[in-house]
Amino acid sequence: MHIPTLFSQVPSDLSILPAMEGACNVCRAIWSGLAETEVSNSIDLGSFDEALSSSCPIHTPLVQRFKDYCRQPDATVGKDMIASQDVGTVPRSKSHSASMYLSLSKLGAIWKLLLVNRTSVSNHPGNGRILDPDWADVDLLPRWKHECVTAHGTKCGNPLKIWPTRPAWLIDVERKCLVPGHECDGPYVAPVLDAAVLSTLQELNALDTPQMSPYVSPMVRHAMYVTSVLGERYLWADSLCITHHDRASATHQLQLMGAIYGNAVVTIIAADTDSEEGLPGLKGVSGSHKLEQEVVPFREEQLVVRNTDQFSMVSGTPYYNRGWTYQEYLNSGRKLLFNQKELHWECSCGVWHEETTFGVEVDKYINPRVHTILAGFPDLTSLNHTISRYNERELRYDEDALPAISGFLTITSRSFSGGLVYGLPEMFFDRALGWHPHWKHTNLRRRVESQRSTDIWAGYGEAMRINNRQTYIEETFPITEWYAAHSPTADTSERRRIRSTWFTDRETYKDFSKPPPPGWTRHSASTQTPFRGEPLLYPDGCGEFIFRHEKMADPDEEINLWYYPFPVADISESTPPVLVDQTAYLFCETQRTHLWARRTRSDDPFRGENILQLVDAQKTPVGLLHLDDGEGHTEQPLGRQVELVAIYRYKRYSKKWDEADRLYVAVETSENMAVLWIEWVDGVAYRLASGHVELEVWNKMPLQSISLVMGL
């Protein structure tokens, strides 16, 4: 056990010290980490046996409760971790709650701890709350909304700058009926009819009548109540407000879903339940939500273990696995979440939780990537990450792969010159074609609609934005021209040319003899701070200057720097989307060859991942393939011959690893040919994987020219 005999830092508010007067050093150190935000030292308690050998009646119950938790099956802790020799706590900070770890060095199981606020004690440092196990504290809802509207204003009202949109129909929660959206002046909240039912639903109090009850789910009824609590009158719910009997109207409304969520004053998200369960925990409206909180006594104080953290706010329930819910979450400026049986408010500026005192923010994470794109930056890395997370979600019908995210793609198209085709930005088209799953272990099943893939792409970005934590960057060089059409047999006159403008304009962006475009400022590259002393990476033509844009001018954000300036779209609510015909077939003139693909050696760092090694006829390694779905190829024999087609050339700038010194010591470059492993179906090529072959090897191989017809 490693506990300092004196406090490493004196609490700024000395009035809190009497709470631990006469307590042992361990208790005083733990208390300081719970009550103060300026304590930096973690507390190593040693093993569980060491920590529990103390006769202290204050902190040993906390350790015992944590040990019991670690032994539960849900904690998924291995036996080796239970024997940890450095169980400990990490103090609270201004932005994070205090934590208790199974191992300070290896992490493992964790408790996020809040000191319960005692309202009877003046200036009490606690920021946690013990909640009613049956009923949600809905009085927080109008307070959260008022705080967000008044303090954050337009930053949260319409952060994605979506064009004004009114749904065709809204639920009037006062009159309890449907009303035409264009007749409603006020804001609205967002969560199989025939024409006759639609007409009836427009009658006063129709939603309360027994004959209409089959059309009004518990979720809608509970959302109507929450809308009233928020002080709003109108609610949009797709089950009632999209008229599915009118196919043309329904199609139009589905296309507007992204804008509908973006224009809502707040979106109600039921992350725990489905439409038939509704929203438990609304006193007098729904049943108990049966909340359980782990409360641990700490002398006269109480500690509460958080039920949510950064990860459970974006995963862990069926809601976060469904494909159709992804764009509603992304497009909503303000979100009221029923998650882990508690209430949460998330907007563009803050994240608030029912289990914390009003206004407190702990363990906050607001995904910056969508806002980077919607600020006008055609950031391929941000788009890649966003679409990658969507690809991991589930859809009941394969043909929904594109529609389920089309609203988001329509909104983001305004930042990418030329728009997007199946999620592929035309201005980066060559690069985007080389997409692969974001993680080496991710399996993407091909979704099929009329015998063609409707997967959305993912992959690495182009060298634009500076991130000194990256171990390499890449620049793309096109090798062919791409065309698109609706039919694989389309004549050349029926094909549309796709223009990858980024690569044709890139050298003009690197002309530093000219003043930077509006909004950009130039800085000396010598002002950069290397990550852990590692060498800095620069693409060709860069290295003397770095650039910052006024839309991303926070000096504390190290990744708000760019290698060179480029045009940034000026997006407003009146900026229309870039609508591109979603053509399913591609055409180009390129080259192909055959190599052999095999699983990597047992000592290879890629072993066990969806990576195949490419080898030539002499079994010499010459490249790699990243499988879209590794599970579909696990039984293939070693050395399977594969057909490869070239799609672009790229240059990689990498940090060189020195094994002896265990650090990156220099920068090295390499050139590769990006390739696709393809299979043929009725004369159309479909991808099985993407990868690369060393350029020098590729140029020496027997290559065959081919007029490629490829299905997306």
C-alpha cells in the first residue's frame, strides 16, 4: 500500500477537512480525491488483501464492495486481474469523476464514483445524487432545456445548419390529435395508417379515444407527456406522422428525416426500451423504471457509483445497434436520453446527467467529427470514422443500408464538392474506393439489394489534418478516370464522369507564395509540439508552415492544425445539399494481375485479424489485403490465388520504429499501388477486400489492361 503520510496538495477549501477528522491517511487521501478537483496523485492500495487488512471502518467497506463487484460475472474480470497488486483510486478532476480501478497499471474493472451532495451542509463539495428508484426526476427537463437555450443559444439550436423543414404532420399534445405541420408555428419535439385513420386522428382528442389506441403506442403516449413537461406543444413521431399509405408522401418524408431531427427543439431518445415498453419511470404515466444505484457509506458521507460513463452513453443497448437510429442521433442538436434508467441531456455544448447535481459536467464527451464536417471542412478522416460506426450497426433489411443514413449524407454533402455517391465523396473518389473496415477485427457482411452491394465505405483519410499521434500519413495519386452509370451495359455516352477535384487542386493548395485563403492563418511549423518526442510527419512540399482556420481556432486542440489551407465551404441554413444521382456501377481503364493471399505467420503482429498477406510466385511478401469480412475466408487454404485491380497510387510517410530504443526515431517513405481483390458476377466485378502492393514490385509484374465494370 502506497499512501503519503501527508496530503500531497492542500485542499483549497479547508472547511471540508473536518469531515475526515481523525480518519486514517487512506481515508483522508480518498476523501481529498473525491472532494477536490486539484488533487493529482492516484492512491495505490496494493492488493485487495493488503487494502482489507486495515482495521479502518471507513474505507474498508468501500474496498470490500468493489472487490465483490469485481467477482461478479458481469464484471468480466479474469482470475489474474483479481490478484492485482495495485488496486487504487484516481482523484476527481474538473471534467472527470473520481475512479476506482482494479489495477492502476492495467486498468480492468472500474467504478466511477460521485460524492453525494449534502444540501444541509453549506458549500458541500459533493456533485452526486441519490435518485428515486421508481420515478425519474422530470423537473430537471425544463431546467435543462432553459439552461441550454439561454446559455448555448444557436450553437445547439441548429448546430448542423440544416435548412428549415416542417414535417407533414405533427402531434398536438394539447389537443391530442394530428395537425398539419405547416399550420404549426411553434417548435416541435422528435421520437400503418390508411387515409380513413389519418382523417380520424385529426379530430380533437382523437389520440385519447379507444378506437385509436391501436395506432398510439405507449412510447408515443409517454413522449407526449414528456413534451408537455418540456413546455412544448408539438411532437413528431414517425409511426404516426409519416403517412405510409401515401407512398409518394412517405418517401418524401423519409428523405427529410435528417432535417426533421435537425430542426426539432429536442429529440427524445429511448435507449433502454422499445415502442411497446415506452418510457418507464414517469410517475402517474408509466410504471416504475426500477433503478438500482450502488451507494457506499463513507463515514457520514455517501458515495454513489455512476450507472453511466462515456461508453454507455453511446453503446450497450439495442438502440445503439440499430442502423436507423444512427442518423437521428447524429442530426439532433439537443437530445433527451432515457438511458440506463436515468435521464440525460446532451447538446452541442454540454452533457448533463440526472445522477449529478444541476449544471455539473463529468466524463463529458461530445463527438467533434460531425461538427468539423458541418463547419465546412471536407475532412475525410471525420467522415470515415462517422460512417465506420454506422457500418457496425444492424438493419433488418439489406436494402435499407443507404436510406437509413441518407439524411445524414445529404446534410454532410454540402462540405464535399461534388457530393457523395453511396457515401463516397466525389472530390476524394479514388481514395474512397480503397475503403476498408475501420478496425482490423471488424467484419462487414455485404448487404445485397438486387444482387449488388449497398455497404457504405470506411477507411483511412488523406494527409490534410495534422495529428502528431499518428504513426503515418498518406497522399493519393490517381491513375485512371472513373465514370458512373445505372446499368453495367451503359454506353459511354450514358456514363457520368466522376471528378476527384482534391487531387487535381492539391498542388495549388501547397503554393505557400500566395496569401492564405480567407479564414486561414499561417504559423511556423517550428511551433509544433511532437508527441512523446517522436518525429513530425509532413507530406511533400510541406514542413515550413502549418495552418489554422478561424472556425477551429481553439488553441488547446492540437489536432486543429492543417498541413496546408484549402477552400472551406461557408454553410448556412440556406445552403442546399449537393444531390448526386446514386448510380450503382463504375467504369474505368486500369490494370490487373494475380497474386496469392495467405494468412500471416504465427509471429506476425496482424495474426488473428482480417489481414491477408500478398505473396508472389516465389512466396515473397509484396503487400497486404484487408478483408471486409474475415469470417467468410477463414477456411480458405493458404496461398489462394486472387485477382487484383489497381485503383490508385499512394505515398506513405511513416515514423520508423527503433526496437532497441523502443521509440520512433526517423521518417521513412514508401510508395504503393492500392488494389482491390475482386470477384466476377455476370460480367460485373465486386470487391472482396482492399489492400496494396509495393509499387516497385507492381511495376515489374505481368499486368493486363482491363476495361473494368464494377458494382458498388
